[in-house]
Amino acid sequence: MQKKQLTKFATRQSFPPAIIQLQYQACLELKKWVGCGFSDCIMHWDGRKTDAYFITDELENFKDPVLKFLDSPKADELFTTTNKLLNQFNAYINSGSIASSYNFMMSELMPYIIGTIVCSLPSKFWQDEVSKKAFEKIEKFRVSGDKIALPLTECVVTFLEQSGLPFYSNSALRPIGQKLESGFVFSKGEFLSSSFDKFLEKNGYFVEQGTFSSSEKISGNAAHKGICKGTVKVVFDVKEFGKINEGDILVTSMTKPAFAPIFPLIAAIITDEGGTLCHAAITARELNKPCIIGTKIATQVLKDGDVVEVNADKGIVKILERAK
């Protein structure tokens, strides 16, 4: 059997299983809007972060349809529908009914989840080919989506807490229970208590591993200019905010609205992912922080305590001293 390559689409902080299931369902329903979609969205939770993967050939075939879709009236229809639904979701949240909010999210918010996939793919992989018209749509969607991202996750967590259920517990997860807290693979609608390597081997997949240069430099795209030095803190989850000190350099896969409390403290931002439309880039411009995005490997190469120089004028991170 010929092996199929996987491309990492995103690295995120801990996703509640309910949102993982929504994302998978959205991948199946993309065809209704865009004309093509994905057969699977593979998630790997390692106990600290979640990596999401698509089959590489399917991702490449998705490019032209999604760029065409973003320039079409159908995209306007999707985003208009999404805004109405987000307003309804906010109304449920503001009413204080967590159960109603959760049920609405699970049954009605699919267009929003589809929109997040459609808008984030061009900024990650094909940003040079996005038209001005599509760029404006993506930016408008991102702004409205940022406002809902944190309440969405908090709604799931609160609902599980109020229902007396652990974070990784629902009808789909009970057969393997607490095993999931330390790691799982999600594929084709199922949660598997399997190591990622064993999953890849069993299903005929492989992930192309990046090669790290022996030099003490990392390069990326300059999202906002500036030069500074500081101590690295690698953060994937809000639970890790306590280790941030004033003047630290934030290194993460990608920032999100929940990171707002630590932005005033940090001196610069370095991310694995992102394009000119991403949350980190826009936040850095708003707060006048040096920012380098799209390094692909920063969270793998840099460790807590490393001292670095961030040269966002040139898009280069220079490692000055390794943590002992």
C-alpha cells in the first residue's frame, strides 16, 4: 500500500472534544459550500497541544476551489449566515444558559466552523494568491470570529463542569475514558487511545519531518517590524500564562484572543504558523510589538529560558544563549 503524506494544518491549545467533532463534521460538509472537501481531519493531542492534519493531496486539490469560492457571492452568503448565528449564540451566552448555548453550538454553528477552515487555509498556504476582495472578506470574518472563539471554548468547558463530566468525556469517549487525558488520535469521527506513530503506521500515513539547521537562527515572515532581545517562553495553553514575565519573548504555534492578558507583558511574538491576516500579526501591529510569523519550527527549536534576538525587520530570530 502506497503511503499518503499528511500536512500539518494547525497546532492549537487543548481542544474540547466537542469542538474536535464539529471540525471533523465541517470537513465533510465543506463540499456543500466550496465544491470539494476533505475525507478526514486528523487530530493528535499529546497532553499539551493538539496538532491537526489534512491529507496533502486533498489539501492541494482544495486550493483553486477555495480561492474561487472566496471571490463568489456564495462566500458572502456563508459569512452573512455566520454573523447571524454568532449573534444568536452571544444572546444565549448573555442569557446565562450554558446548556442552551452548548446545544445551539452543537446543532447550529456548523457554518461558522466551515468559515474558519475556509478563511484560515489561504492565510497559511496561499496568501500570495488571495485577491483584495477575498482578503477583505477574510479580515472581516476573522474580526467577528475572534470575539466568539473564547466564549465558544468556555461554553464547552463550563457545560462539562456543570454536568459533572471531565474535560475528555462525552458519549464518544466513554469507552476509553481517562486514557485520553494524556493523549489521543482523532480520525474519521473516532477517538483512539493510540500513539501517533502507531496510528500513522497502521493507516499508511507519513508526516514529512522538517530538518532543523545547525545554525543558531530561525527565519520567518516579518508581521511587524522591530528589534529586541529577551528570554523565550513557549506557550500552548492559558494554563501556562503564569510563567510569563515582563519582557519575555512569546513563542507559540499561533496566538488567539485568549492570549490577551499576556500581550502587555511580552516584548515580541514568534509563531510557527500564520500569514498577514493571522491573529498574531494583527495584534502585533495594534500593540506595536515585533512579530515574526510562519517560522514552522520555532516551538520545536526554541525552549523556555533560551535568550534570543528578534529581528523583525529581517524576519530572523537569532539564538544568543541556550537555557541551561
